[in-house]
Amino acid sequence: MNCVKTFTTLGLIAAIATAVGGAAQAKEQKPGGHSGTATHAVDPASLIPFALEATPAGGEEKVEFRSVQDMTPEDRQTISEAWTEIKNKATGEGFDFGRQGWTYEQIVSPAFREHVLLLFLRDDSPGDRSEFSAIVPRKGQERLRLIPILRRGYFPYSAPQENPVAMAAFNRSLASERAHEKPYWLSVSVSYAALNGAQAILSSAEADHGGNGPAGWLAAPSPSLHIEDDGEAVARFATEKAPGRFSEWELTFDKNGNLIKAVTSPIKAPELKVVNSAKLKSRRY
């Protein structure tokens, strides 16, 4: 398949406009029985189920990991009311949620204003780590959804980013968000990574500067959205699961904005050599 690629919003709009000729043509009946062609202007942004710009511009693509102490009173109340259900669902998924040692934080995402996103972690020892996330609706009749990530060092299903259970929970919650407004594509994408325990790195300033952090960031891709000619959208960005450990994420959405495929691959840091300036010899030409 051919695809239209972009690294900027303006480039994407121009590319889509070119692909569709900047207009949609429809046959109409002219007076006297003659048929003709009427041209109707098309907004290129309407061809994809995501907003192309953050609101405010450039300010809402990130997700924030917020501690319990920093949560708003309203969000703490929502979590308190859902706590029993979270515990029951976690237990049903095989997590020993009754034991001490569990911690959790909130994932604050501009793409999920109608939900409280939570990430739970229990780290007993190296190789004995458990992790899951929960999508808690703020109101209405929507179900609370839980995404298992890691159970005592093992993936409960497949790798979490490829887990169809995780995709289904994500898509159902995202659909209810889309009923209120069209979400920004990058916010949606990095939210899925966050619900799988990975933090998106959108600039070098956010990369961990320990270990091979700077070198790994040099090899990390810039966030981009690719529109396929069949209407699918492919988002690419980088995450940092642990200091200096970067991965590239590639999420594929269908023409309706449903996540249908997720692929991650490690980013190998380029080898950087330090040259001792004292050993350099000056030359004259």
C-alpha cells in the first residue's frame, strides 16, 4: 500500500488534500435534464478520526504520571468509589491484590477526560514484578476495564502492547471519549503506551540522562502519523520503560479510529566514541 507521510500537521493536511484532489465531486441533475458535476469542498482533517492539533496547540500531547498525593479531590473520590470493583477484577485476573506492597499512580491524559486512568505496581524482587492498569469511568453506565500487564514477572497473555484484551478495553473507552470530541492522535497513542506501563519520550529533555539515555534518544524516532490510502493511520513514537532503555512503538488504527495492531521494538543506542583532543595533531596545508 502507498501511504501519505507527515511529520507536521500542516504537511498532513496538504498531503490529504492532494490525495483527494482538494475536493469531492458528485453528480447532480441540471435544469433541462442534463447531468453535470458539482464540486464540494472537503476538509482534509475530516478524513481521519483524530484531531491533527493539540488544544491548546502543542500543549496537550503529553500524559502525566501523577502520585496519589497530587490527585484532585474529585479523582480521589472516583477511585474510592471504584476501589472494590478494581480489587475484584484484579483478583479475578490472578493478581494477589490483598497483599501489602501495591502502589499506584494516575495517568492524566488529555485524550481521556471522561475517565480516570490508573497504573498499579507491585515490585517484590528482581523478576517478581506485577503490573496492571485500570480505566475507570467518571460517570454513566460504562464498565470499569482492567488491563493486565505483568503477573509476577510473566505476561498474562501475550506481550501487553499486542494483547487483544488490552486493545478491546482501550477501544471501548476511547469510543466513549470520541462521542464528546475528536481526540488528538498523539495523545491517544501515548495513552495506550502509558496504560501498558511505558512512558512516551517526545523530546530529548524528557529522556533519562543516565546510562545510555542521550545516545538512545539520538536513535529514537520523532513522533509521526502516517495515513494509508485505505484510511488506516499509523502512529510512531518512542518510549522509555527504564532509564536509558528506549523502544519504538508503531500503532495502527483503522479508518474509524480503532486500534487494530501494536508493535514495539527496542532502539539500539548508536555507539559514541570519545576522542581525546590531546592526541589530535594539528596539520598545516
